[in-house]
Amino acid sequence: MSEQSTPSPTPAAEAASDPAATLPQEISSALKRDPAGLVAAIVQQHDTNEVLMLGWMDDEALRRTMTTGRVTFYSRSRQEYWRKGDTSGHVQFVKSVALDCDGDALLVRVDQVGAACHTGTRTCFDGRELTVVAGNRD
Amino acid sequence: MSEQSTPSPTPAAEAASDPAATLPQEISSALKRDPAGLVAAIVQQHDTNEVLMLGWMDDEALRRTMTTGRVTFYSRSRQEYWRKGDTSGHVQFVKSVALDCDGDALLVRVDQVGAACHTGTRTCFDGRELTVVAGNRD
């Protein structure tokens, strides 16, 4: 289940390589996965509430995220697990994880080291605003 | 393209029922849609930065959201457009929309009237935290 985990000297990361580990049944049964077996994971900076990025998790990526203190995604394009920061150094330390009311989205609150975006911006949305007609009460 | 739009007396909403309207080409070509033609839309309260919910948009839902001042989703379960608040009164007024670096996620900043969640909680994540091992720098 975790053939693609990266060897690591830290004890916390060892939880990722336990082949017998699975998500608790009550969480697994609450997930509403897309046809690829994934749920959306919104990543938010825990103290500023900035939305940093959106990633994707399958059951195993969520289990690693919940048990190792570090955020692990499942990369749809590379079809492999991806522990944020292993190559860039831009680690995400997990502060909390919540599953939404209908089970298809996770809110992962983190302490983000450096830039969350691979382009170098703090968030994946910075400088990427579309032109819109704003709405107002009244 | 907008057969399912709800008739509305407000001028802003009329943009939703223009059958000739489409997304600007530069936006349409930047979207990385899932096999169902959808991108994830993170909805955030503009002044507090709370993450309220996650919805899904196709090109037409995004166009309506960008041009009418109100957030419109595409419901995966009901397979229809859904303008937030039309039945609940819990309207989302659009403040800004940004498309992320790889085109598969939108950040929609809004002014949320009342509860964002159909269960009555302010956000779809309130009270739904999972038990995790937190991580820390050092």
C-alpha cells in the first residue's frame, strides 16, 4: 500500500511505511470518493487562514497525513504519493484535519514552510484573480 | 446552455440566462477539468478568511459566478445548476475569484449570508474534525 513512500530517518514518517495500517473504518466509510478514488483537500495556513492550495488524497494519503504530522497528497498527474516538501523543502506541518458534511472535501490546516506553490508564490492563487462582477447585500 | 437557470427579477441574474454567453477563451483554455467537466471551487469568507465549503463548477457555473455577483455551482448529485441561497436564503455574494496555478481549483471569496452548510453550521467543516497527530517545526 505504501511502496512509494520515501525512506526517512524521522520516527513520525515511519508510520507511512506500515503496510498493515489503514484508515479507521468510520472515516473510510464517510469518504465520498470521486471515480478515481480521491477527495479534494483544501490546505489552509492555520494562523492566518490563508487558503494555500488544493490537493487530492486517497485513503492512504489521508492516513499518512493524519498519522505523521506531514501532509501527503496523491498526485493525479504522476499517479503517486507526494509528501509535500520532500523535494522543495516547503513542508506542511499538520495542525488539524476536518471532513466536510458530505464527505468529499477535507480541510487541512497546516503550518506552511515557505511557498506553498511550486511556482514560488505563497499560495497557488496569488496573482491569479479573474475579472468578476462583484455582488453586494441590498 | 442555461435551461436550468432560475428566473429572477434582478438585472444581475439575467446574465445567467443569455444562451449565447460563454466563458472568455483564455479562461476556458486554462481550466483543467475532471472527467465530469468540473473544477473544484473553494468558497472563503472574504473578511474573516474562513473556509466555508467546497463546491463544483463547470464552465457555465463559473461564467454565472463571474458575471452575476452570486455564486452558482454545478451539483454532482442532482446534475443541475444550483445558485446558492435560492432556496435557503443563504446567499453567497461574490467578492473575487482566482484560478490556481494548474487550473483545477478556484478560490471564490464571498460575503456569506447566514450558514454556508445545509446542516445549519456556519461552515461545512465545523465540528467535523478528525483525530490527528500534529506536526511541528523542529
